Amino acid sequence: MMSKFVKRVIPFESCDIPAIQSWLEDMAEKGLFFKECGVFFAKFEKGEPKDMRYRLDFCDVVACDIPEEKKELYERSGWNVVGDFKNDCVVICTENPDAPEIYTDCELLVKPLKNIMLKYRIYVAALCVMLLTALVHCGLPDAVRVIRFLCDITKPFFAAALILLALLIGEMVFGAARLIKLKAMAKRIKNGADIPNGEKGGFSRAVGKVLIPLAIPITVAWAAFVLLPDSAANSDAEITDFSALPFPTCEDLGWKCDEQRSSAYGSDSVDSPIVNKRYFLSQNGDVNFQTEYVDMNSEHAAKLLSEDKIERLKQYDEASYNTAMQRRYELERDGYEINDAPEERMLYEYDADGAHVFYLRADHRGMDFHRQYIIIRYKSIYIEVSCESTDRYLGDLIPQYIDFLKSAK
């Protein structure tokens, strides 16, 4: 047995009063008569098509209902109370084309409309906060943070993020347009005009059918997007065969290392929207040696990321040096004899053979210890190498690393 009730997606919010009235009248012409309303769907009863007049009463609505005396007044005027619409309005209808309009005093309509406007102001403001939070999570407005975000996510995650942002923008723009429309209607009513009838809202109806049911899924997706760590979206594989790495290791440079204290991970086919290849190596033995190699699909992105790394390294090293010198000064001030020479720092940044080179070396002469860093970028590839040793100098290897980057495929 076929049910005499059907459900339809609600294409409007409570603030679209004229469009809702027209929509319910159109449904009645198709033989579907409004019975009740949920958050996203309205329930209709099947019957013979009729010409009906529907109105939304948004005055004196308390707990989804209106006072009994008002219901009796409507019935005497030929109107029947059907049910509520999203807790904001009460739906009434009539078959009588000559039944008097339910709104007679324009001044009584302004305050209830302002209450509905307040609700949708809060809704649009919440959407703005959600969108801004999502954009900040992506790294905006800092270009380097955006690049780091793109480095840490997969292509499917990136596509999902774009869809989420597009839907948030759509919800916000659609909500703001409804709010502006409601505000204009309230202004006209305040000046003595009637609530318009016969407004179809064809475009708004089509958009609303898509966006309104997506409100809760979008909220859930936004929460997951903001709360889940970026690193969960993309994880590199562990590498056990160091000879497969596309850059020199300790063994290649003639340095001994402890295999038990060494690790590497990465991939030559990173599922990232901006990274093609990425590797990281950490080895310990004669030296503490680390290498990061990144091949990106954008030369500009590689340039921004490597420059940011260089700037951070400069700041970190300067802060470390200042801390050490401050400590040395305090010890000397307190009468301690310090035999070790102070740390010597050398910093070079230059362009060589088409590559940009940064080299930093700090020598602790008393301990015969060197702390060194090199960052070299050639086009869209950069490599960062750090080394702590007693007798090894990375500066001597810079030409070798440049040749390696230029020959990389």
C-alpha cells in the first residue's frame, strides 16, 4: 500500500517568508499539502491538486504555536492553522481566494522580523568564523604556512578541503543574501508596505535544495578538518636501504655511522598537491648527520620554503650564540676563569652555478667541535644538511651537492 505522505527537501529558511508561501502554494497545485516540517524536510499529504493560499504567521509564536484566540480569529476569517515551520513561524492556509489577509498592522510585524533577522545574523556570523578558522588552518594569510600545509596533506585531502571551503563560502554568501533580503523587506514593511506574495525564488530554491541539507555535514566536516592534525593526512614510508636515497649518505662521504642509531623515510611519488619527492635521513656515528631532500612542483614554492628555513636558522643560531655569550659573561663576572676561546661563527649566503647556497658554521675551539648547516636550492629542489662533528666540514661538499641537485631527475 502506497503511503499518502511524501517528504520533500525544504529549499528555504524561515527568513524567506514570501518564497516559502509561494513554494507551499506550488506544492498544493501538484496535489501535495503541507502537514509538518523538520530541519531539512517537509512532510506533505497527497491529494487532488488545488489552488491554495498559504501564509506564515511569525507574530506571537511561542513554542511553535500561536494563542487559541488567534486561531479562532483565523478560522472565522476562513484560514486554517496547519503547523509550524522550523519553530519560527506558524503555517496557515485557505482555499478561499477572498479570505482577508492575516497581516493588517504593519507595525506589529517589524519586531518579530527583527527577531528572525537576529537569528540569521548569528548564523551568518558563525559561518564567517568557520570559514576564517578553516582558512587560518590552511596557513592563510602567510604564504609559507600555506606551502607547509600543502606539503603535509594528500591530494584527496586537498580536494576535500577545497570542496569544504567552497561549500562554506556558498553557505555564507547564500545566508548573507537571505539576510539582506529580509532586512530590505522589514524596511519596506516599516514604511507601510505589505509582505510580498507570489515570489517564486527559483534560483534560491535550487541553491537551497543543495545547501540546506548540507548544513550539518559541512559543520561536521569543518570540525574534523580543523581538529585533525595535518600530519595525519600524509605519512612517508620508512626506508631501510639507504643506498636507494637520492643524495649522499655518511657512507658515501666516507664517514662511519651506527646503523642502530640511523633512520630514513620518504617517497619518490609523494601523494601531495605540491611535493613530488621527499626524503629525510638521520645518521649518528663519527658525526651527527641529517639530510632533508624535497623536490617540489613549483620553483616559487621551493624558493619561499627554503628562504623561510634559512631565516629561521639564522634566528635560532643567533639566539643560541647570544645565550652562550651571555652565560660566558656571567661566569667571568662572577670570577670564574674560562680557558676556552669563545665560539666562532661563520655565515655565508650566495648564488653559485645557478643554485642558491646558505652555509653556517659554528666552531667550539675548546672542544674542537663544529656545528654546521647547509641549505642549497636549485630550481624547484632544495636540500638541507646539518652536521655536528669534530673534524668534518660541510663547506667542502657544497660543489658536490650543487652538482647532485643539477643532475637530479
